[in-house]
Amino acid sequence: MTLGMINLSASHLRVAICLAAVCVVPACAPTVRQAPAPILAANGMSQGTLHLTLQQGNDIFDDVNQITATAVTSDGEMFTGRVVQNIERTNSSSSDTIWDSSKKTKHGWSTQFRDGTDTSISYRSDAQAVLTGNRGRAMTCDFRLANPEAGIGGGGVGQCRISDGRQVPVQF
């Protein structure tokens, strides 16, 4: 097979495809954080363990804010849902006067005016989740991300509350 100016045999082509797959696939693997945490009753007494798994897509087509959560209690109740990280979009507009010394008119030096709008995105450290359980209960979570730009990959801490009053402090 001829690829541009390069002649490739079938075996060379297979090796090239395999190398490309090995190089690309790990970059697309999702970030997964697991956090076993104690379940505490309203009186502070331990009522088992919650195994929280947070997964964030890292595909170039995924939004950094694509985070899913699964939590399983030690008695088998399962909660699932999404985590939403707060994002701030800031639009700023500016008018600049630009002096261009290379352009001289018969009335003097040329100036140009530029109007522009810039959008910046900043990822906040706070994130929330609402998870629904397979036994009719719900769980809400408030997280504080240690490195907001990295999402869950940067770690963090939080507090989850099950609708029956139990509390779950988490660290991931």
C-alpha cells in the first residue's frame, strides 16, 4: 500500500494501527475515584459503609463536567446520579485603539479601532449531586474539589445526606 510517499506492507500497516491505538486509548480512559466512607446516623453512630465511585469522562468529545456517581451501602442499597461542577463563564468586551505606524494617510498616521468580546471559563471548586436509590430513597451531596480544573481527578472532600437522615462524610 502506498500512503503518500511511503510504501507500507500490510504487516507494517497493522503495526502502525496498533501503535496508534495504544497511544490514543489511554488518553481517553475515564478518571475514576473511589471513596469508602462511614454512614453516620443522626446521633453520630456508625451504620455501615458507603462505597462511592465517581467517574469523569476524559474523551476529547466529553465535557469535563460529565461526572457520574454510584454509591452502594453495606446493606446493598444502590444510589446513582450525576455530579454537576459549577462553571462560570465570563464575557468581557473591549474597544482598543491601535496605532499602525506602517500606514500613513495624507492627513497623518492611521489609527484603527477594534471591538472584541472574549469569553473565559473558570471551574469552581463546588459541585453537587442528587442520586436516586433503588429502595426509594435519595441522596444529595455537596463536594469541594481540590483542583477544580481537573474535576474529580484532583481529589476533594464532601458531605452526602441520605433522605432518611443519615450523613456520609467523603474524601476522594
